[in-house]
Amino acid sequence: MAARQSVLVGTGLYVVIPKGYEGQLRLRSSMYNTNLIMPNAPGTVDSDYRGEIKIALLNTNAYCPRSVNKGERIAQMVISKLPEVSIEEIPEKEFNMLPNQTIRDSKGFGSTGRN
């Protein structure tokens, strides 16, 4: 792939993930110094997906192209059980009356750990 290019790399692998589970694709730790990242990491594979497993990669090097060779170990998949949850939508006015205040409250990115 060219410098700063992103591609989908086919693995030739197909999986059947049981209902109630998901697959999480993660870059292998040995890839830390290769200028390749997974821009959507972890990538999620749902239980109803039946296509080829593909890995999204981005070459972060601004000058040098990078190839991925057949058989190169670039990613791994973790299979996780999904929790059973129920979500209830409530109007904002009712939400603001719930005892749901936290120290962080509605502060966004970069606010964790700051008072």
C-alpha cells in the first residue's frame, strides 16, 4: 500500500460466530513498529456476518510504501459473549430529573481525570 494509504486486506478466513457473541479484530502487538495501524480497531464481526474476514489497515508512513505478505500475522480475533441489556428511551426532561449526576457529568473528550 502506498504511503498514508488505507486498504482492506483479505485474510481468506470465514467464521461462523454463534448468536450472542461477537468477534473483535485487533492488530497484533508485534505490529507496533511497522507503520501499520487498524484505524477502526477493534473491528467488530457480528454473529450474522458470513463474508471473508478483512482487516482495515492504514500505512501511517508519509513517505514509504508498505506491503503485507501472504501469511504475515497482522491481526487476531477475540470472541466475546455479548451482555444481555435492555435500554429504555426517556425524554430529556425526565433524564435530567434522575439521580444520575457524576463528577464527569456531560464533559466530553479529554475530560476524564480532570476536576
